Amino acid sequence: MLHNIHQLNRRRFLKGTAAGVLAVGFPAPAIVRAEQANWGDLRGRFVYDGQPPERKKLKVDKELQCCGKFDIRDESLMVGAGGGLANVYVYLRSMKAPICADLAAAAARQVVLDNRDCIFRPHCMKIWCTRQEYSIINSDPVAQNVAFAPLGDVPANIVLPVGGTAIYRFRRGQGSPVPIACNYHPWERAYVLPRENPYVDISAADGTFRIAKLPVGPWQFQTWHERAEFFHATEWSKGRFSFTIRPGANDLGTVKIAPALLAKQG
């Protein structure tokens, strides 16, 4: 049985959100049958254009009987083989683009954030907030806390006992990822991007991304990384680029990111 404080948190976050999830923010975009429009995929790859710095060990000074046994390192700059830059968000700036019905049919009901090995997993997340709920779980043998404050939405400060779970429903999309913190373990950090359509991806360990079944036509996209937020890459301004989507496969190519843009702040 979950702890009483968890039940109180759950009631606070669920109260009024189920009925209001589509009523707040932008009107829900139209979902269009696949055969009624043309769609295209956008692919690309982000590369760290230099020698990546060593990932530093973070200061772990609480719950040492559990957290002290893990090699917990900075996740703010993740560079893979061949310089692939992970955790770059790429998303359609428009909230009103038509949505392919295939994407609606395939969307999972929940997106899961896990507290495991004294860090958040995964570090970067996306959620189609008008169709998916945010499931938060604690897999660690110690209590955890999950706190975040989406702009214009209900703030969360969730206490999770061992084995605890909670559900949060975002009521509006966000223009940039929302930071997630743990008040018990200050080294824990993650990000989630709620959007009112599914046209977002996060670059993988090799730097690649793919946004599927975009509507054809000229669109503007946004990129974001936690080290630089709306960084300037090549000729882009504030991390934005324009691209005309054509039916089938579309390739943005390789985007090289200068190390100076991702230098550790503070």
C-alpha cells in the first residue's frame, strides 16, 4: 500500500485534470486519415565538433548506503561514438499542424519516468500531452522526490515512497523542455517536453533523430539542448530552422555543433 502522502499528492495532481486536459492551451490539432494527405519523415544527425570533455562525477552526499555505490556522472553533455551528440530536442514549432491518424493509433497511453540507481531515467523525455499521461515511478530502495513547474500549468512536488507511483497530466504544451529536480538528491536532474502534437524527437546516443509522418509543406522547427537551450548552429537563429517536408524520406543531414556552444555554464 502506498504511503498516505503519496495518495495526497496523487489527488492533488489528478483533481480536475482529466476533464480539462484538452481544454487548456491551444485547440487540439486535427487528426487526419493517412490516405487523405501526404506525409514525410525528417531525419538528421547532430555531431559534437571536437574532443568531448570527460564526464565528471557528481557530488553524491545523501543516502550513501544506496546512492553511494553508483558511479553517478554528469549527463548534461553526452557524446557517443563518432561524435554523435545525444539529447538534442528537435520539434515542430507549430502546435496546429494536422496529425497523421497512424501516429494517434500508435501512441502509448503512458510515458514513464523512473527513479532508478539514484538518477532519473531517462534523462530527456517527450510527451504528447493531449493523449498521454506522465507515469512516475520509484524503483530505488529509498524515498524519492520529483518536482517540476511547467509554465502556465499545475506545479508538481511529488513524494514517492519505496515502490511508489504517481500520475501527472500536463494540461498544455510547452515551448521548451521542463526541468525536473529531486529535492532529496540535488544531483538528480532530467527534462520533459510536453507538446500538443507528436512531432518531436530527441537525438539518440549516435546523434541521430527521426520525426515521423510530418505533414508535407514548409515548416519551422526548433532545436534545444540543456547546455545551451536554443543554441545557434550553422546559420540558424535561436536554434530554429526552416525545412520543406516532401512525401517520403527527408534528410536534414549532419549538423555540427561547436564545443563553445555547449561549454559548461557556472
